[in-house]
Amino acid sequence: MPTVTYHHPDADPDVVEAEDGTSVMRTAVGHGVPGIVGECGGQAMCATCHVYVREEYLDGLPEISDDEDEMLDCTTAPRDDERSRLSCQLKCGTHFDRLEVDVPPSQV
């Protein structure tokens, strides 16, 4: 089962087992992980699921789509051109079996 670790700015990390094919955003929301809002439900239309992927996990991820790239310009926390992703666009088990992300201090 895929595992996602959500590192928080001022708290211990949340380590969550995810269902194959479920997004990092849905996994967080479904397990009550703080800091991931997902207002649009995973349609890449709100940027409230922004995360910073830890460097050692970047190579295995799919390329950023044009829609995701555009939404990353609208994040509340500063965009990091190398590490910023919308967690709704990252599918557990499809793109990775293990992932670690840093949750920004704010989403809205």
C-alpha cells in the first residue's frame, strides 16, 4: 500500500497509507491531515492542495500539466518552481509507492 508523509511547519508529520489510484489530496482530506483543503475536489482549479515535494521524490512524478502549472501561480504560499505541485494531481500507487511532501503554512 502506498505511503504519504505530510510534513507540517509547526507539528509532527502525518504518515498515511493510501489506496492505489487515490490522489495525495484525497488521501490527506480523507485522513484529516491539516493544511490540505482541496476546495475544488481535485479538479486543479483552486490551488488549495499545494504541497512542496521533497527533492528525493521529484524524479518519479509525472510532468506538470498546463492547468496545474497555471494554478501553481495562484498559490497562497510562494511557488517553488522545482518542488511545488498540486497534490490533487499526484496519484498514489500510479506515480509512486512512497512520497514525502511539505505542507505550506497556509492554503487560503
